[in-house]
Amino acid sequence: MNEAERKKTRFSLTVYFLIIGICFGSWASRIPDIKEHLSLSEGMLGSLLLMLPLGQMTMMPFSGRIAARFGSRQVLRIALMGYVSMLVLIGHAAAPWQLALALYGFGLCGNMGNISVNTQGVMLEKLYGRSIFSAFHGVWSVGGFCGASIGLLMMKFDIAPAYHFIGIAVFIALNNLYFQKDLLPNPASQPDLPKWRIRKPKGILLQLGIMCFCTMSVEGCMFDWAGVYFKEVIQAPGQLVSLGYALFMISMATGRFLGDRLAEQFGRKRMVINSGIMIFTGLMVMVAFPMVWISALGCVITGLGVSSIVPLLYGSAGKLKLIPSSVAIASVAGIGYFGFLMGPPMIGFIAEATGLRVSLAIISLGGLLIVWVVRKVSIIS
């Protein structure tokens, strides 16, 4: 593949990360309207929202093997069509059970799409021979922001989620049809796949998974608890309650766009070590100095720390020999996503017993665990 072809593929893959982010951001932005439309209580909504991660976790053991067997290119374009179809069904749900089924399907298709698009990113990074993967995750963050912004615009003009999601689905489907031809083809040869059964990750994959677990635990906690911390612990004024969350998101996206250049300059291992230290430092700043602007700085540091670790770990997993890239990425992502799901509830249980500051301090130790584990992983250099 020559330079022009690589650039064309890179642009097309960037579009895929963007539209997947738009799809998810569009759904997330309309949750309040869907709750009102179906007359859901907070408890009922919380139960229904669990169907999406349940779908993702159901598919997680199989997505890598499906992508390896049929090719990430083929799986990605089919999974994306399923993803937007489920989005449309979410918008048209007329009863809680219909929403539950649509969200479960949304999670299934979303997981297959995410594993496949990340496999494509790792394959392209191998062709470039340098770090380019982190920027793709930055584009996903931008897509999520764009999707949420479009959702706010739709709410302003009182456009129902059903019509909003149809418009998003058509836009994504057209992009999928146009750009799928530029995706990377299947590798010329792959090692034999293991039998279709769930296997416990071990060795290097387990080490990468532990670091991914710690990182995504912090990410999930910041998503769910940053606003609560600013409101209940810091007692920030109403207009500043969302400041920490917003700064965390902005710094995380910024760090992802800078991550490739920094990884090339300082090395991947040094990047992960520094990121783990920043996670610990940022959270401890929030704990030690519960004041608005100092805690806001802690959120920025934490966001920068979280930003590049997962792309770097996925990239390292995808380069393992004797294991198909999609299978390796799915193994690491599965452990990491479990942390994303379990981190926020852990914060709640610990906070109930000891207080939110103590629970954040305990979660911050994940940054130090990352530093300890990465020193033992030889494939990250």
C-alpha cells in the first residue's frame, strides 16, 4: 500500500470513528425525552439502561473471533448498519420492553462495531510503522460531542427522537456505503483460531487487561461521579456543578489527539507510566483540596492521564504474534469494560460507608497499579 492509499484509508477510518461516536452521542442526548415519552421512573430507567452494557458484555467474548473469522472490514460495515437500525428502534419504542430489546441489540451491534473498528486502527498503525491510533479515539470523543450537540438542537426545535434518529441513521448509512470500500482488507494469513468457547485471558493479555480495567474504572467514575462530587462535597454554585465533568471530557479528548505524537517522542511505556501517575495525582488533588478551581485542575490532570492509555494498550494487544488482532483487542477490552461498569457502583458502595473523598482516593490507587504493572510488560516500549 502506497502513501496515497494509506492516507485515503486513514481518512475513511477516521470517518468511521466519528460516526460511531455520533451514533452513541445521539442516543445519550435523548435519554431524558425517551424517559418522559415512556413515563419511566428513575428506577425503571436505570434498569432499562443496564440492557445496553448487558448486550455489550454478551457479545464481548465473541466479537474478536467473529472479526477474525469473517474479517474486521466485513463485520464493521454490517455491525454499523445493525447499530443504526437499533438506534431507530430505540426512537420508535412504544413500551419499556421494546426499549429494553432495542438497547440490548444496540449493545450487541455496538460491541461488534467497536472491536472491528479498533482492529482496523491497529492494522493501519502497523502499516504506518508509528503511533496513529490514539487520534482515532480522539475523533470518537469529538463524534460523541457532535452527537450530543445535535441532540440538544433537536430538543430545542422539539423534534421527536424517532425522527431525529432516522436522520442520524440515514446519514451514517450513507457514509458507511461510501467509505467502506477504503477499509483495510483481511490480512493475507491468520493463525488458526481456537475453538469457540470463552477463555480466561492470561499472561500479557491479562496484564494489559488489568491496566485497561484500572483506566476505564476511573473513566466511568468521572463520568458518573464528577458532577456529584462538585455538588455535594465541593458545594459548587449551580452553574459550576458540571465544570469538572466538562473539563475532564475536554482534556481527555485533547490528550488523545496529542497522544500519538507524545508516544513517538517519549515511548509508549513512558507514556503509560506518566499517565498512571497523572491519574493518581489528579484524583488526589481533588481529594486533598475540595475547592472548585483546584478540583477542576485535578479533573484536567485526570482527563489527560486517562486519555491515551486505552488506545496504547489496544495497539500493543493488536501487535501480539500468534493471536489475531481482533481476539487480543476483545480480550483486553472485555476486562477494561468490566471496570467501566463496576467502577461507578464501587464508588457508591465505598462512599456510602466512608464518604466520597475516601472512595475517590481508593480509586486513585489504580493509577499506581498501572505504573507497577506496565513495568513488567515487555511488549510496550
